[in-house]
Amino acid sequence: MPADLAVIGLGPLGLPLAQAAVAAGIPTLGYATGPEAGSVSPAELRRMLSGGFRRTANAAELGRVRTAVICAPTPRDADGGLDLSLVEQAARTLAGHLRPHTTVILESPVPPGTTEDFLRPLLEESSGLRAGRDFQLAYSPCRVDPGNRVFTPGNTPKVIGGLTPACTESAAAFYGRLTEKVVRARGLREAETVQLLETNFRHVNIALVNEMAVLCHELGVDLWDVIRCAETKPFGFQSFRPGPGVGGHAVPLDRAGQAGGPLRMVELAQQVNSRMPRYVVQRAAALLNEHGKSARGARVLLLGVTYKPDLADQQGTPAREIAIRLMELGASVSYHDPHVPSWSVLDRPVPRADSLYEAAADADLTILVQQHRTYDLQGLSVKAQLLLDTRGATPTGAAHRL
């Protein structure tokens, strides 16, 4: 069966989109542009393959679809901006086989203006086609929340912005097959800026509660109780939780593209959030010292090294920096994670604890970095010699909280 849709980039953005498309009965082609590190389990992938999903390494097949969605990752580059090289690679590959009447949609996180000023010329120059006349071009912010069982692609509204009104309608017609609600933005830049606002909103608010966590520790105030009470306010407040750092694939942008000025609050939020792994290690060293132990030579067990609970994805996980800083202090670091069978830091394998309770009892300090559902935190708080909870997940009084 020929595919209706090509998803270009089978990482954390592309695989969930392909999964949603297959679930909606759309024959889907997957074309990889880099490492596949999505949140789709092997069982889910088998169901996708049986439902009409097909991988390909043959770029010529991209020219046989009605809709092509570019989901290439855009990690940070050396200057702190977004690296668009995989988007460029995907665009050039698609452009070489682009046919008239195809709808091309970009979902990768990019600065405003990228779709029109960067992607459009790449597609037009290599294909000889004109966007808005020969093919449709649009942008849609990716709203994938890996592991979220409440909000799925099917019930999460999709924002669409096209180069022309016809481009918007073409993209809206496609996404209308996947989701209950489509929201039309005025244009490409508005849709791209939605992604900017949503990502920065998350990072700024996490930075606020991270600063509150440090302040409350100094004041001897239980921040988790403060949040519990504050979130009862029915207006003007949305609760966020502090943590050891912010991971994930959505990179905050403190500049709105080349022409945009700096976003000072976002820049400050990045500084606050990037300090959290260091703060966790400082707290760890202080706890050890309070109990008559030095960080040098201490046995430290890290629980959960992924960036999100109940997933294997390690993109941007703060566990890596925490491990490095502990090692620099001379600590002996091991880890446990039911989703990560092996883990290396600085090209050195980190010992994996096979028996969780025995490892916690043997460690001088256990740090809960990620709260996986399988962890019995009440039992761990009893077994561990010393437990530092960076997620506020343990019962009150059962551990030292961030």
C-alpha cells in the first residue's frame, strides 16, 4: 500500500507522530535523519508496523506521498543556538524528490522565521518548485509529551501556520485526521513563536520554583507544602515542581532568531536551571558531612538517570552532570534505573546496581534523581542509610528533600 505520509526524522518528535498517524489509519513512511531515540516501546513499534508503518532508507519514496513532515532534532550548537543541520539535511533530501501538490510541514523546534527564510529556499532551489504555488508549506509546533497518558496527539489541539491561507488549510486538513481540534495561526512566524513561548514558559517557571527550593532550604521552609497549598488557588497560579535540572528535547531560546532581541528572563532561567545539578551535589556533600562522612570515597547511588519518569530517554538528563561532579569530588558512583541497562559517563561505564535495596543499604548516600513508577519510595527510605530526594516524591520526613 503506498504511503500517504512521510515522517522525516524518527526520533522523539517523529516517532510519536508516526504512531498517531498509523492509529488514525494513515499509511505512513518513516525516514530517519539521525539516531532513533523516541518514546515508542518495542511493543508499540510492532503494532505500528502491523498497522501500516514502514521504515525506508530510500529517499525516492519521499516523492510518492501527499504530506511530508520534517521532525529532525535541533540540539544546541557550540554558540548556544539551535543546530539546524539535520533540518537542512532533511530538506535537501526531500527537495530532491519533491512533487507538485505535496504538503510540507516542519515540526522541529526552530527560531521564528526559519520555515520561510531557511527551509523554503532549500526546498525551492533543489526542487524547482515554488512554495505556496506548486507545493504547500506550513509549520506546526510539536506538542509531544512523552509518557503522558492523559494528553495524547488525539486530544491535544494542533496549531497550524502556513505560508499562505491555502497552505494553512492544507496542513489543517492533514492534522484534522489526527486530532480533535486544529488551531489556525495567522502565519508561519506566529506558529513558530507559539513553540518559542510554550518552551520558554516551561523553563522560566521551573527556574522560579528551583530558586524557591534553594531559598526555602535556607529558610528551613518545606517548599513542597508551600506548593501543595498554593496550587489550591483556582486562578492566577499554575504549579510547577523543582528538580535536579531540566532535561528533554525542547531547548529554550533566549533570542527570537537572528533579528530578535534577547529574552532576558529566559536567559536568566537557563542560568538558574543549569546550576541545579551543581546544587544537588552541594546538598549531597553537605548531607554526608553532617553525618560524619566525606564526599571523597563515599559510595553514592543515583536512582533514575533518564530525563523523564518511566521512559528510557536520557536527552539532557541532569543525572549525567550530577555523576560527573560527584566523581570529581572523589565519590564512588553507581546507579539504578529499570529503563537503562547500561550507562556511561565521560566514556566510563558506571556500575549498575542489580539489587536495589541491597545497593541502597550499602551506599553512604542514595539520591533520587528520577521518580520511576516502579520505585517503592517508602521501602527505599527505610533501607537507605541516607536519602536525598530531588523530586519531592518521598513521604514527609522519610528523606531529605531538595
